[in-house]
Amino acid sequence: MLRILIYPIHIFIRFFEGLAEYVILMSKMFRSVKSWNLYLGFTADQMVNIGAQSIPIVMLTSLFSGMVTSVQAAYQFESGFVPNWFVGSVVGESIILELAPMITGLVMTGKIGATITAEIGTMRVTEQIDALESLSFDPVSFLIMPRVLAAAVMFPILVIVADFCGILGGLFAAQHAMDVSTQEFFRGFRTWFRPWDAWFGLIKGLFFGIAITSIASYKGFTTEGGAEGVGRSTTSTVVISCTTIVLLDYILAEIFL
Amino acid sequence: MIEVKEIYKSFGSNNVLKGISFKINHGESVAIIGKSGIGKSVLLKHLIGLIKPDSGEVWVEEKLVNSLSFSQLQEVRAQCGMVFQFGALFDSMSVKENIGLALSKLSKMNAEEVDLQITKSLQEVGMENSENLMPSSLSGGMKKRVGIARAIAIKPKYLLYDEPTTGLDPVMTDSINRLILKIHKHEDVTSIMVTHELRTVFEVAERVIMIHNGRIKFDGTPEQIKLSEDRVVQQFISGDSTLLEVEA
């Protein structure tokens, strides 16, 4: 009985311990930014891994997101009270403000977050991180900073790719579902488009990128217990990152909108 | 000179080291032995600050390792090469990149000098022409050799080996033992190895420190440990699991 009562307290304490460890690790990372030139090559490699290699999956998911938004808008407009060309504004605003950064964030959590945790976690359990330290490297500068820096640069770019593909998908579906012409679609798009919305999407991408890679790196860095531990950390990364993205989405909307 | 003074270390409720003290002079070849899981590797990692003690002091030369800043610790680590139990090679890098990483990023050597040092280190461990191999294509013995090449490439004053021959076949064990001995003689280094392989102890070490229950049970030469009358030491040397049970 006592154990049942203590368990939530234990979870609560463990959460704040983890948070403190994360903050300490991130402060170490930000302090190591001064040696960025030493790890420039690794950052470029990570930009390819995180950014370039993720373009196909981001294109695909955002394309379908745009298409489904268009089809669902068409379903709502069936009443006839709303003109069909409005679909351009619905798709445009949904994609730029919410879907492109959010879908990119969630897809990248699975693709990049899990990969980073598995990589760094495996390095931890096979003593490769100890080996780095024994060779006088700072593992935080070596492993975490290039990944976070690469994500900070590449995530906004991926959001731009997702914006374009989402709108293209929306246009394609609007043409087929509602017989909306390209001109009509973009008329609707321009009517409600505000440049700040596009900037806001990029800001979200930046925050999501930093959050996903830093959480994934932290979980990898603190992995214990062999292959099972790596699996546990990877799962935990996906769960925590998805939750953080949704939370950040709300916080950023409150701040910037 | 390396000196360890009254080191205590616990992981949760598990008290691993309970007041370990010893001094290792320059040029010595020391084997730290004891049963598996007794804290030998933990002790070795204390020497270069990979693990900090709960209490006690670790001195390398004139520096108190457990109180150094990261940049000061880097200076200490630059004098120490560590060979890990399973090699701990960076698996996304080739053999050449593994050995040259520290040289190219942290030393003042130019690319040509780095290449030359990599070749020399690989020759030293008998792994010529393996620069472009990836760790995944190496056998256990080859990984250990590359691990040794990576450690000696930085020209350390101290070489720390964590279980250098564990898991290897007898021929490969002999080959690694000879390599450790050769490096110890030719490179003028202090060698500290953690092992439970008695063959390695008797072939390579000049001094043996045995750890038991978190404390030093024996400190002497390989000849002296053979003659020790301590039952725990005798059991370890003979490998007879029934020795203490019979006594009990």
C-alpha cells in the first residue's frame, strides 16, 4: 500500500531530476558553442543526415496533409454558403500556420529523434563516449552541439519544403474534389495570407528542431543498461519529444499570435 | 607518477570501492586483478577522471584529477592512453579516422604528420594496410589492436588497459600480451592493466594489485602472489571455486 502511495512521488521527483540533468547538459552545450569551428565538419554531416535525407519523407507527409485538408474543406463547403475558392485560404493558413511545422516535427521525432538517441545511446553503452573523453574530447561539443546546430538550421528549411508541398497537395485535391481552378485557389490563398504566419511557421520549426535533437541527445547520453536500455531511451525520446512539440506549439502560439 | 588515496565509490547501495590507496611510479607495469564485477574498471576510469570518487583523491603527476576543470583534465588525459575492453572504436569511422581523430582535431600536427603517425601506430600493433577498414569488419583481436594503436598514437606517458585479453583465444591473448610488453619497453610508458586473466598478469606485469570486497587484498610482485598464503588470493590464483566453501 505504502509503495503505491510512494510511486507517484518517486515519478514526480524523477521527472524534476531528469529536467535538471537536461538543463545542465544544455548549458554545457551552449557553453561549448565557442569551439564550434572544431566541429564544423560534423555539423555539416549532421545537416545532411537531419536535413537533406529527410526531405523525401517531409515532402510526402506534407503533400498528403495538404490534400486531406483540401478534401475536408470541400466537405465543409458542401452547404454552398461558403464560396469554393475559400479552400485556398483554408489550406494555406492550415498548412503554413500549423500543419507544416507540426507534421514535420512529429515525423522528424520518429526519424531523427529516435536515430539520434539510438546512436548516442549505443555509443554510451559500448564505451565510445568514454573513449572520446579519454582522448580529451568534450563529448557534449562533439556529439550534441553539431546535431542541435544542424537541426536549428535545417528544420526551418524543412518547414519551407513542407509549406510548398502541402499547398501543392491542397491545390491538386481542390482541383479534383471541388473543380477549383489554380487561379481561384490562389485567390483564396492570398486573401487571408499574412507574411507573419509564414515566419511564425519557421520559428516553430526552429524550436521544434532544437527540442527534438536536444531531448534525443540527452536521452542517448544518459542511456544505461545495454541494448535494452537503448530501446527504452529511444521509446522515451519519441514520447517526450511528441509531448514537448504539442506543448511548445501551444506556448509559441500564445506568445507570438 | 599516479597516486590514489583512500578512494570510496558507491553506485546506489552498492559500495564498490571502500578506501583504495596505492602509488604507481613511472615506468612500472602494474596489473590490477580481482573477480569480475568487483570494480576494477571503475577504479581505472577514476585515474583519468571518467568517474569521480565519492571521497578520496586521485593524483596524476602533480594534479589532483578529481578537482580539475575540463580544460585541465584535458591536459591530464593527453598524457594517458586508454584501451577499452571491447575496443570502443567509433563505429561510424574507419580505422584511420579512429586513430587520427584526436591527432587531427586536438594536436598541432599537419595532415601529413597525422597520416605518418597513424601508419606508425598501425605498424606497431601489426595492423598495416588496415586504414580503410570499418570497425564492424574487424575481429575482436583486431579491434583490441586498433584500440591500442589509437591509444599509443597520442604518445602517452601512461597506458591504461581495461581487460586487454578478455574474450580472446589463447594465441591472440599471447599476441596481445607480447604487444603490451613491446610497447611498455619501447615507448617508455607506465602500463596499468585491469584484468582477471592470470596469463596476462604473469607474462606482462611487474607488480600486481588485487582488489577484493572494495579493498586492496594484495600488492606485490607476480612471484609473491604465487606464494601468498591468503585463502582469497590462493582461490583467485588457483581458480578453485570450492576453496573458500570448504574452509567455511
